[in-house]
Amino acid sequence: MRKGIHPAYGPVVFRDRAANHAFLTRSTLTATTGEKTVEWEDGNTYPVVDVEISYVSHPFYTGTARVLDTAGRVERFELRYGKRGGA
């Protein structure tokens, strides 16, 4: 890799405010707004980035996603506007 063109890559804590969950990972993203830091479980201090949603609170991963009744919608559409003639 060429020197001087890549952003710094280091440990960062991502904190999901909705689920009150945090995890430590490596990223080029840093907490530039206010330079927030947090003391992690290992005793070290890391920059923290607050996120709105993560795998802990996202409906797809938690299994709380709503299943849409697409067949019912099609039937209601056909009742309202009539079936289309055969080709």
C-alpha cells in the first residue's frame, strides 16, 4: 500500500443508543464530532461513534419484522379495479 494516502485504521467503539449495546471493532471512522471517548471493558479508552441502529436493534436481525400480506393486497386491488383481461 502507498504511504500517506490511506486513512488511519484503528479500534473504535460503536454504540447503539436504541438497544443500549456497544461493540469494539476496527474502523477508519472516528468520532470527529466532539471527540467522544469511552472506557472499554479492557480498561483502555477508545473513540466512540453513536449509531441509530445496529444488528441488535434492527428488525431484520431481531425477527420482529412485519410480514406484508401481498396476496391480500393483490386481491383487494383486483376487487377494486377489476381483473385484467387475458392476453
